[in-house]
Amino acid sequence: MSSERLIYLPLGGAGEIGMNAYVYGYGKPGKERLIVVDLGVAFPDMDGSPGVDLIIADIAWLRERKDRIEAVFVTHAHEDHVGGIAHTYGQLQAPIYARKFTANIAARKMDEHGHPADAIHVTSAWPQQVSVGPFTVGFLPISHSIPESSALVIDTPEGRVIHSGDFKIDLTPGVGEAFDPELWAEVCKDGVKALVCDSTNVFSREAGRSEATVGPAIEELVSSAEGMVVATTFASNVARVKTLAVAADKAGRSVVLLGRAMKRMVEASLETGVMKDFPPVVSPEDARGIPRENLMLLVTGSQGERRAASAQLARGKFQGIEMKEGDTFLFSSKTIPGNEKGVIRIINQFSERGVDVVDDSSGGHYHVSGHANRPDLETLHDVVKPQVLIPMHGEHRHLREHVKIADAKGMKGVMAVNGMMIDLSGNTPKVAEYVETGRTYIDGSVQIGALDGVVRDRIRMALNGHVTVTVILDDEDEPLGDPWVDAMGLPETGKSGASLVDVLEEDLSQFLGRSKAATLRDDTKLNDGLKRVVRQSANDEIGKKPEVTVVVSRLS
């Protein structure tokens, strides 16, 4: 009989930043009772996932074991941790545990998808714990850039595991709980088997700065600006949103919130009591009657998102408000790698309007990270003193560097990327098995697999264009008239100077004219031959081989 074991399995978030999904299990191999920590999303880009709305981890492994899932625990309300909850609930049907603010955000998502609100259970902070199967789990407060962020204290028959969630060491966070080293030391005093730890800023060697340090610089900027001031930041960073709003209030400016996420986060913060005394807000309609120098807009779109308020203001009016020469636009945020093009596009569009753009390239005056830099990571290591350290929430290079730090400090560092199941039983962690992982695309109202070919075909059409060929054959399998072509995403003329469609249709007619009866009777042979002609002819004319769809109609 096999002995019981404690396992850790990342399905998303280990080897990438975003799409967090982690599994812990305890029991006999292949029969473990499971808990899931976070079910987040990643965001698409036009290069790799055109047209896709969101990306979530492939949960096929979990779905096949849904009867063994005890619960889902959500560490905090950032989209890369909570954004997949509603998209996966119908498949997993497991109860969801979160603290009040996170539960508020999660409940809104569940409601949008028609899922029951009572699937989400509100849990208080440590020392309250939740017992599910062989696990006892508590939410241990830790500072981050969103309220009520928590590490998870996971007690198992094999010992205590701490899952850090996203965090920084901040003693004055503004909104949300400060890091409490004494509380953490108390929780860890009897020993911690494993610390599964955020790795995002492992390469940043300077000590992290507190959220409180950005207030004075923002207040000075807002008070000295002459026209209207518009600022964008992550809507979930309600401490920053409040800092910006307070700066506006002190400067005698009315505050306007633009963008659904901005309004939703402020509402959730006030409803749950994590934020108090937010300055008065005026509607966009009322703002039109207020002098520009007495206005400050707080808007979504810090990452250049095309449909967010920032991008719409950059292109023209948004909800009746327009930016003009002499106004100031502040990015109180860091541009996430991969989003630079969108942000630069917005900056240039504002520049063309005479708007002065201020970003954080000036040395951190207007933004501080919500993640722990290397010195802060080491502080947490020293407080927790784990037997094993497993880096998470980072690209491969981040995880590898974090393992090096752990090993240098005398802890056992374990490199675990998505799909690598780690057996934490006993004193020597080891790879138990490898699980196939991947991505699922939220595409409109459906979910599609990354290997289903939908996005691949979309990319091919975007790169090469598309041609539809229609052929009609009579009841004796002879062509009835000439084939005709519809082309999309291709130039009208090629190097011959003739119409591309005319060239393709002529070459197709010649192909049909010389085809033998066996080819004309066989749909597969006919389809392949017509495609080959189109691709060869198009390549000769325009240097591209388009995607081709062939429609053969037979009259009987």
C-alpha cells in the first residue's frame, strides 16, 4: 500500500507572470484530496493571440479530478489571481474562500456569469482558519498593491506550508494592512516545511519603497499643474487611487472617475470598509460645467489598453470630456513588459494634442511596485525560515534566480515550473511527475483550447490573407462555368499589374480544364489541387501564400 504524500503543482504562474493557478494535494498517490490556490487570467496580445479576450490556465487536469477538489482559495483580487474564478466555476463546482474585499470582486464576476453568490465564502484574517479535507487554511495579511492581500497558511499532516501570494514589505501602505513582522514570526515559530514565494522583482536589488512615499510628489505635481490633470494607475491599487484623489482635493480640484474598473474598485473598497474618507466624486456630466483647472480625472488604461478610458481620451472625447493643450496626463504606474507599444502610442497621441505627459521614468517619484524586491524577499525568507523554498509568480529566469538565492542562504531551493508536480513529503522534495499544462482562450462567449487551431488559423489569415474559391460541377462532374474567387486581406493587383482575382480565376480555370475525370470526381483531390494553384499563383504575384477555403458544389 502506497504511503500518503503532500504535493504542490503549479498549473499557471510558474514560468510566466500572470494566469496564476496552483494546486496542493494530500493523500495516497493518485487519490490526493486537493485545494486550488488562485485562478487568474493573462491578457492577450495581437501578435500571439489576436481577437482573444482573456487567457486562463488549462484546467483539464483539475476538471478530471473535480470530485477530489475540496475548495478554491483566492489570495487577493488582482485579475491574474481572481479573473478566472467565474470562467472555471461551472467546470469545477468547488466552494471558493476569500476575504471580504476579494469576495466582493469575485461575487461580481460570478454574478455576471450567472453563478450562485453562495459559492463564495467570506473568511476573516488570521487566526481564523478553514478546515477542508486534510487541510487547514488561514489567510495571513501581507501588504501588496490591493487591499486585503493575504498569504495562505496551509497546515497539512506533513507540516505547515506558506503560500506568499503577491506581496511587498510595506509598513505604511495607505490602504490595506501593513506587513506585521511580529505576527509572521509568531506564525512561523514552530517551523515551516515550505515557503512558496513571489519572485516578480527578484532582480531588483534596491529595497522596496512604501506606498506612502509617492504622496508628496503627486501632490506637488497636481497643485502646480495649470490645466486639467488626468492620472491613470492600476484601478485595483486603491491606495494609489486614494493618494491621487486626496492630492486633487488638496489642490481644490473635483475628482472624476472614468472607466468601469476604476468605479468598481472604489465602490468595492468603500462597501467592504477597507477604504474610508475618499474625497467627493463628481459625474462626467457635472464635470463639463467645472473649469478645467479645477478638475482631476482618475482613469483606467495604464497599460495602453485600446478600449480603456486613457486610450479613448488620447483619440478624442470620452463621455463628453476632451483633453486640450496645457493639460497634464500622469502615468502613476509601471508599464508591464509587452505593453510598451500601446503606452507609447497613447503618449504620442496626447503629445499631438499639446498635452504634457508625465510618467515614472523620472526615478520612481509617482509609482512604487507592489512586489517585493530582492532585499524584501530575503526579509521574508529570514522571518519564515522555511525548510524548502519554491519560487512562483515569475518567468523562468526569475524562478531560477530565486532558487540561487535560497541555496546561497542554506535553504533548499526547488525549481518548479507549470506542470511539474513536487512531492513535499519527508525531508527531500522531489519531482513526482509531470502534468500536461497549457492555455485556454476566452474568445467571445466560448472557451477554446490553445491547440484547437482557432487562433493559429486567425494568425495565418492575418499574416497571409484569405481566398475563397467556389466551383460548381454538373451531374456529369464537369465544371459549370468558371470558378470564382473572393479575396480578403490581399492587395488588388500583383507584380503583373493585372487584377489578382482575375489572375487567380484564370489559373484555376486552366487547372480545371486540364484535370482528369478522376480528379473532378474526388472532392479531396479537387480541393487540394485548387488550393495549390491559388497559393502558387498568389506567391508568384504578391509573394504571399494565402489561406484558402474551397467550396465545391455538385448538381445532382
